[in-house]
Amino acid sequence: PEKEKFLLWEKELAAWHRYWFQIMCLADGQPLLLFTREPELWNFKTSHTIPGRALASRNEKWDAMLLDPTVSIVPEGINLKPKRVKEPEPPRDPEKGITYYTDGSKTQSDDMAYWVWIKYVNNRKTSQKKGRIAGSAQKAELTAVLEAMVHHVRAHGKTPALIISDSDWVCKGVNNELPTWEKHGMTKGQTGSPVKFTDEWALIANCLRKGDFQVQHQRAHTLEETAGAQGNAAADRLAQARLVRLVLHNSEEPDCELVKKLHEKLGHLGFQRLKKWCLQEALFIPRLKEVLREVKSRCTVCVELGKQPTEKVVGDRIGPEGLISVSCDIGELRRTRRGNRYFLVVKGNRGESIGCMFPLPNMKAGKIADCMVRLLASFPAIRAIRMDNAPHFKNKVVLELLENEGLLVQWSIPYKPHTNGVAERAVRTVKETIKALNLKEWDAPGAVLAINRALMEPHLRQEKTKTAPSVSPQGEQEESYLHKRPQDGKIEETRGIREGNAIRKTGPGSGQIWLGDCKKMVPHN
């Protein structure tokens, strides 16, 4: 019962005091480490106060023992081995290997901040990238480093890279503060202050684990002639560059004239491609989308090719008069020993002696572009081409090739094959020729030559047993309608082809009528 009056830490101090003289003799002036499991004794060194349960006489004895500077109290089981400090990596040379120079900028007149990075390989500039974000210039500096890291991890993986930034805050954060921020869950730093831009810092930490990066600081706006200073100056000039507003007067007419010249010179581009070209050339045109729509509504070529929504149709929809145009499509057959399963067929729209077939192993953009190169080399007079909206045609590789060659591209209506009737009939001709000639290996040189001869015939072959609906020369199906004339309310029967919200009459009295005044006639058997 008497022992229960004392706590464990009091018993432990009493035992230490009992054998204190023997302990000091064994130590012979060396520092002492006292291991204990009691938290009261761990906190003694910081509070310098023994809990109030101890009596005054005991307190004096224990103070004399524990206030000795050679005595240290540590928790039991702690690892006292000195931590191995990793030697810092020597600074990398910016003139060797892969180096990224990053910068960010935002002025008072900017709505958004700009970030840039420039890539150098062995002190030779290879690529650069610039973008915009909503935020401050500090966030732009951080985003520039993040974008450079993401690009390097995707392109080069674990290859060592050097990133140079003129932001001392970003460099200290990557090299010193980031481990502490990760330890606290990206909530606070060493001083307890909250961390800004936690999402960006978390992505940078992920990139550091996936790649081998070294981030260095370069003082900006210096007169040094080192590679680091010159690269930082180039990044600063790119970040400070802004779009130029080209307006001759305050009226809308100069904008229309400028857009019209660009639209015709660049091959009658649409809004997205014209906008991309303007960004690459640092050109800004106010209200570009509205102005381009007005220009396209007055452009004869765009109206004839059906590139913009309008009720007015001038001439032939396949292509403008006097312009050699073709239609193309993809067909599928059984796979041959050469690995070909698909074929690209091309046929002239107005009876030109143009017709060819290209075997394909797949429908990837690169294969389609190769066929287009062979087509244009064989028939350089082609100036317009009609295709469907499938991804193997409507992609960056094929479109850039056709635009660079100055070809006008026309798209058929999705899910309506009769709007590309010339190419559809050419596909059927290819299949019927293979069947008629019993061509087992249809991609053999002799078989391809026979198919191309069939496509070059003035009239495409059709099966006599099949009945086709009435179609126009361009492959568009004619239908019968009941038309209520708005001037007198009389109802008359007419035949025509539907085009958007209007019907183009093909019978006597050619012209256009509104679809709302018509009702389609259903044939009765």
C-alpha cells in the first residue's frame, strides 16, 4: 500500500538518485543519455520544472541531478544514429544536355497571365511553348516550370534536365520547401503559413518523382553573356510579347477587308483554323467569328462548296465551274496476304478522266495522307476535293496537307451517303469489278490496274437488277413534294432536292422554295 502513493516517474527518479554516484563515476566526465518511457521526464528539459507532486527536499535533489548539462533525457527506443546527409548535386551546365528556360508575365492591361518555356538541347534552341492562365504573374512563373516538366517527362522520361527560372520563390519552393509541404499535406510550410497554388505544387512533386530535374535560379535583366542569361532573356522576350490589334478605322469595313484577304489567301479557312493561324502570327482581329461569318456568306467559292449555312446556292454544289474537282471515299474488303483490307477510291465529279484506287492496311491518317500525295502527283490539276466527315479524312494530317497544296475541301452531310454519290458509286464499281473479274488478290498490281481502268470509264457500271431512286448528276436524291404557293394558296406537285431548310426544284421553273410550305409525298404500293 505504501508503494502505490508514488507514480512511476517518481520511482524512476528515486532509483536514478540512489545510484547517481556510481553512474557519475562510471561516466568519468562523459555525457550521459538517460532512456525513459515516462513523458513527464521527456518534457522536463523544455519546461525545466518538476511536477508539483514532488516534495521540496526531493525536488532539490532531483534538480541538482537533472539540471546537469551533461545529462540528456531521451525516449526509450529512439534511433540515435546520425542521419546521413545527402551531398548536394553539383550544378549542371546549361550548355550541355537538355535545358528549359521558363518565365511568366502579366501587366496591368492583361486580363490573363502568360507563361512560356524554351527548350535548348546542347545550347541549340529546338522548341518553345506559350500559354495563358487566369491568375497572377507568380502563378504564371510556377505554371511555366510545371509545363516544362510535364513536356520533358512525356518526351524524354528519366533523361536529366535543367530548368532555369528567374523566380527565386519558385526555385526555393522546389529545392527547399516542397518536402515540408508534402509532409503536411500541402497545407502549411515550415513557418505555419498556408501554401498557395497547392494543385500546381502537387503536380510538380509528381513530376520530380518521375523525372530527373535540377531547378536553378537565374537573375533577370543582367548584362551577362552566359548561356543562362541569354536563355532567360529570350524567355522574357517571348513572355512579354503580346498580340497586335490591326484596325485601320473604327468602322467594321477594314476588319471585313482584312479577314476577306486572309480568308482567300489561306485557302478559304474556317474559324478554328484561321484563329489558330492568327495566334501563331501574333495577330488579333476583334470579333473575328462574326466578321468571318459575314465574309463567308459573301464568298462565292464558299457558297458553291457549301461551307457555310445559307439558303442561297450558286451553281453546282460539287465545285465551282471551271475547277477540276474529285470525290473520295473508303471501302472495305477481305484482308489479303499483303495485309490490305481497305481501299481509297477517287473519282472525278464532272466526268474528268480521273479515277484510281489505293489499297490500304488501315485507315490511319498517315496512310490516307500518303495516298493523297500520290494522287496529287499523278493528277496535279485537281483543285477541289469532296470527302465525308469520317475521322480518317477530317484530321490534322490530311487537312494540313490539302491546305498547303491550296485545295478546296468540301464535306458531305453526315449520315447521308447520297450527298457524296459519286464516291459511293465508285466504291460499288470497285467491288463489282473485283467480283466480275474474280480477283482473289485484289491488291495485286495487275488487279489494281484493272480496277483503275474500270474507274476511268465515262459511265460507272451499275447492276441492272438493282433499281435506284432518281438522283441528280451529283448523286443527290430527288423527291416529290406538295407545295402550297404563298401568293394564292394553291397546292401543286413539284420535284426537288432538299438542301437545309429549302428545296431546290429540278423540274420546270427552277428555283428554291421554303421547306415549311411543302409536304413530302409518300408513295403507295
